[in-house]
Amino acid sequence: MRVSREQVSENRRQILSAAARLFRENGIAATGVDEIAERAGLTHGSVYSQFGSKDAVAAAAILFASAGSLRRWGRAAERAPGKPALREIVKGYLSRDHRDAPGHGCVLAALGPDAGRGPRATRNAFTRALRGAVDFIAGLMPDRVASKREERALALFSQMVGALILARAVDDEALSDRILRASSRHAIAVADHSPNR
């Protein structure tokens, strides 16, 4: 039986949604194609017919998850443009809710080490996702000079990702909370700083 284009598209979305969540929860290496197929409600063969390999699924899932994060950030920017949106993004990113739900959170914080050890396609997708996040944050920065906005956005987002990774890694919840609070305060201060140039 022939599958409609709409169904193929929906199957692809289901696979990417399942893969993005599982990869963020368990890591790329610890997640198998069978597990992705089962979570998506599809067959092992349907995953391979859509993507050809687990590496291709991983690369596409990184971009899929990143696009979801950018959509959420876009809604924050629509509600309160500029600095208020940036503060909201920082607070949400460096929150206990985000820390405690890696399967729904930032793919860059969840998969950074995996991507660094992964094949070229995974690293390329990770790089594209990082650039998208930095570009978005740069668009909210108050600097007049584009290169300054990008540099500040790169530093700010790197701090946010690093803080989230550390907050998830430690086995002391009080320390984890302190990492989030301190990093959030510092990141918001950086975001609020309006340079004269």
C-alpha cells in the first residue's frame, strides 16, 4: 500500500520528535534505532527508509530540536521584545524545570559531548544549531555594532549552556540550584548591560 506524502511527512516528524527526546535523555550512543521506532509508533524499517542511518537521524534530530527551541524563544520575543525577552529566555533556560527535563530542553546542552565525538554530519548539525541560537540571541542584544552583538551573544549562550551542563552533572541539588541562580543573575546582568558603543 502506498503511503501519502502527508503520512510520510507525519512519520518523519514522529521519528524526529522521538529521536530528539531520546537522544537528549540518553545520549546518541545509548539510543538505538529500535527504541526510536518504538517511541515513534513505527517500524525499524520506516526509520531507515526515511533517513538511511542512525547518524542521519541524529543530525536531523538536532536541527529539529533546535528549531523547536527557537520557536519558543520567538514567542518570548513577541511578548516582550529586546532585553525583556532576553531576560525571560535566560531565566527559563537556567531554571530547575529546564534542568530537570533534558528530554524537552536544549539539544545543545544535552548533546554537546556526543556531538563533539560524533561523525561530521552530527557535528555539522550541531554547529548549525549553535549558530541559530547565537544569531537569535544576538538579535536581542542592545549593541549597535553587529560584530559586538554576536560576540556578546556567543559568550552569553556559552555561559548558559555550560551552567546547565554543570547543574545537571552534580549530585548535590543545593549546589545545582546555586549554579543556576548564580549563572542566571550573571547572564541577566550581561544581557542588561547597554554598551555605549
